[in-house]
Amino acid sequence: MSKKANIEIILESFSDDSIVLDYRQTEYKKRLLIITEVKLKNLYITDYDLYKKIKKTYASISFPQICNDVSVVERMIATSKDPGGNPNKTFIRYFITETTKKAIALAEAKGDGYTMSYAANILGKHHLTDKEDIVKPDWDEIIPFAAEITSDPTILGIKPVKDLDGLRAKLEAKYGYNKSDESEKLKDETKK
């Protein structure tokens, strides 16, 4: 059994209080919580601005570490929104939704009905509200087709040939087929 990665243990500790973390893991968890709080308050904050804010609390942290932590936080947010989905796409959907909501609120505050309706239209298109819901098939209810092996050509809609040997001789004469000795031997063997 493989040992769990630090990040997996820390992420599980958010939902399971019985998991005991060491000092380093606890500090990392606190840092993730701070980044989550800042990210949810201001979704548009750049990674560098976030780095400057976190640097005040954690002096020893580097910019690449913050970028890594931001991606972990984005995956956490996405997983909370859609547990079964792709975390990257889910976070982008969340970002687009929140941005469009903000655009609607700003347009409403300015009294700009056109911009407000345009932003609402974009939000509707983004969530595909103008299309019917896609209903996935219930795979448990699908019964597989049981194929029966047969040599009856009428199943395919092909009419049987009445004089097969005559048709074969006619086609051989038309296209110049020369029987070899081997084919004659095979024909004789199959008749036996």
C-alpha cells in the first residue's frame, strides 16, 4: 500500500477532524485557508498580489509555492462546486459565473439596462439554459443485443441465388478465371 502524499492528508483533514497533522502540515493547512479566504473575497486578485499579502504572514514563502498553493485552492473550490467534474474546468466555470454576476450588479448600479441584459444573456449561454438538458442513458437498463449465428442470407435482405454453380461458371468465363490443379484438389477434398 502506498503512503499518502502530504497534500492528500491535509485535504482529507478538512473533512475529517480525527486526522492528526504535524506542525508543518498544520501551517500549510492554515496557509491554504488564508489563500482560500482571500481568493473567495476577491476572485480577481492576481497571484503576485496574493503573494504580497501572504508574504506579510509567511516571510519564508516563495512565489512558486504561492502559485502551487493557489492551484490547490482553485481545485478545492472547484471540487466543492462539482465533486465529479474536472477541477480546472469547474473553477473556470465558477470564475466566469462570478464575473458575469459582478457585471450584472455593476450594470444595475449604473442603470445600464443594455449591459445588464447582455451580461445576463452571456450567463445564460454559459450555463446552456437555452438548450434542453442532456439526459445520459441509464447504462444499467440497456440490454445488449444477442446475435444469433446463421448462414441464412435472407436476414440481410439478400435474395438467395438459385443456380449458384451456373452463376460461378458464368463469372469465371466473363473475368477469365483459370482453375488450377490445387483448387480442383480442394474442391474434390471438400466433396468427400
